[in-house]
Amino acid sequence: MPHDAQTRPDLPVYVVMDSNVLIAEDLCGSLKAAGPCRVINVPTPSELVEMLEHEPVVSAAFLEIRYDHLLQEGLDQVLLARGAKIILTMGEDDECRVQKHGWTMLLRPFTEEMIRSALQPSAQGA
């Protein structure tokens, strides 16, 4: 489904940041298959920051980034300011710290069901 200026503004907006093109495409395809949405795919943190300058609201962000790097780059604050649910796809060792923030860890290899489940509200708040 093409996404342009006529895309409904009430659709959820998902961001996928993964350096592996195949994994990124799998994530994007699974999100689109789950229902109407807009999916933005960016490969690097710098491109993510640039893209977010033009996106006032983000429903969820699937990020191939370690917890510490996310915080160092300040990406967590930029995403949270847009209402995004943060879902990390790497750094399993940080799962407890990730969950303390109310964020989600999507462990690889993941399935479509796991992706849909990651979008559900977290049991724990920040």
C-alpha cells in the first residue's frame, strides 16, 4: 500500500531500524500484514533522528540497538516525546533494564505472532 500525503492520519505509524535488509523487510511486512498502518524503515540512528523531525507521532519503534547506545544517543527521549512504544531487537542481556522502563525486548529469531505481541501494552510502566 503506498503511503503519501493522502494517507489517513489516524493510522498507527511504526518505525523499523535494522541494518539487516532482510530482517527489516520481515518486520515491515509483518506490521503491514497485521492491519492498516504506515511503516517507516530507516537503517541507522542518524537517519532515524532525521526522519523523526518530520514525524510528530510514532506508535512503536522496532530498533536494532543496544540499550546503552539508545540512551547515549538520546533516541529514547526523542521517541518517547512522540508517544512511541520502544521495542529493542538486540541486546538480550539488557532485557531486565529494558523492561524496567516499560519497553519491550523482541528476541531473535522472531515470528509474526511475537511482533504483534510486542505491540501490546506493557504490563509494567516506566
